[in-house]
Amino acid sequence: MEIGIIGLGRMGAGMAERWVRGGHRVVGYNRSRGPVDELAAKGMVPAASVEQLVSSLAAPRAIWVMLPAGAVTESMIDTLTTLLEPGDTIIDSGNTNFHDDQRRAAQLKAHGINYIDQGTSGGIWGLENGFCLMVGGEQELVKRLEPAFLTLAPPGGYVHCGPVGSGHFVKMVHNGIEYGMMQAYAEGFEIMRAKKEFQIDLHAVASAWRYGSVVRSWLLDLTETALRGDPDLSSLKGYVEDSGEGRWTIQAAIDLDVPAPVITLSLFERFHSRQPESFAAKILAAMRRGFGGHAVKKAE
């Protein structure tokens, strides 16, 4: 089938190349020209502008947008709205908030343009391993574009979650779960490292846990790889960002009256990692000194 894609960053480029390998005709555009030229050498049809991309596709068009969530994606969809025709489809494959999906779908419907949300997991490994896809949209429309979804996904790694918004909602929860899993691994390895008398080889443990253990996972594979090259992770700073989905998951839990303490605390731990020194900890130390005369450490 014919596919247009806007945004050829690490994941977008992997999607485009995987489609090309699968025999689809892919037209791609990126703000910077480098990725376009690289993929053109592999069989993608290059576009120098969004207008050229649209004109290079036969109607009804299917155009994937793989850009940062928020204003950048919003602006691109506004641009596409002025260029597309009734019956064309926009597929947002970034990490958009599901509320935005529902709003956009209603706005685009007034122009006769279809909208699908595609939650995408797989990162930089998606090109070779496939991308896990969580798709939201009308059944008939999703079915029509299914050849593209099936090419991107590994066997069994594609699911039509329900109506518009459901794909990104499921991906949001997926990332919230990811926060909790990552935090549990991080705490467990720190506990083992703190037991100095045992001199535990953390890389050896991570490697062994990958085979037969109930906690084996791809995240553990990545941990093993990191520890293999740098057992003390001395090249890293313990500063952890969040890209938004964890916050949205917690807000959804609040809205739905669902307790989610593990995901919530894992997000707060990321906030904690960004503090050079915790003022809250200073308050705690001051209170302990005040009521019990406990010793405190002086600031250097």
C-alpha cells in the first residue's frame, strides 16, 4: 500500500524503513534533510515539503505523523487539514494524550478526514524486532490500513484497542507500568550493591535472571547490557526525566478512582532524582533534631 510519514527521527525512520522492507511505497518528509536522504537511498520516496508529500500520494491517503506530542504535532495536523481531501486519514503514532485524540477526531470529521491513534512501543530496536502497536479508531478504517500495521509489528504485537483515543490510552498505561517495573529493578539492584560484605557481581546476577527467572524481561536485558560495559554505571548521572505518560496515567487513575500507588511513587522517584539536595530531607533532619536531639550533618 501507499504510506506517507512525517517525522523521521529514530522511531519514525525505523518505521519508514520497515515499511520499505515490507514492499510498501513510502513517501517521507522530515524538517531536516539528512534522514530523508538516508532513507531515500534505501527505497523511500523523498519529499521536500509536506505539500509535496501529500501530492505524491494517491487518494485516499494515509499519512502517519511521528512527531513530539503537543504543539509540534498539533501544528502539523492543522497544516495537513488544509491539504488533505475527504476520505484521507491521519495516523498519529507519537505519544499523544488520548483526550487530544478525541478532540482532533471530532474536528477532522467536520472536514471529512479520518483520524487514527497509534500507540507505538519498541524504541530504537523497532526496526529489527518490530514495533508493538496499540491502535484506536473505527473498525472498518483500521482494517483497511491493517497491512501497514502488520508490517510494523512483530507476530502477535498488534492490537486494535477500540475507538479513537483507546490506542494512546493503552500506550499511556503501558508506559505507567514501565515506570513501576523500572523503579523496582533500580531499587533491587541498589539493595544488592549496598550489601558490601557479599561483593555481589550485579552484572552476573542480571545475566542469570534473564534465564528462567520470573522477573526476566527486555528491561532486564537492557540492564545487563549496561552493567556489562560499566559495572558501577560511573559514566551516568542519576538524573531521570519523564516524558509525560506516567503523569497522565496517574491522572487517569485519579479520574477513575483506581488506586495506583506503585506507578505514582515511581514517578515521584524520578522527580527525586533531579534534586541536587532535597529541601524536604533538610526539614526532616531539623524536626528530628528538634524533638529528639538527634545528630544532623552540617552542609559543606
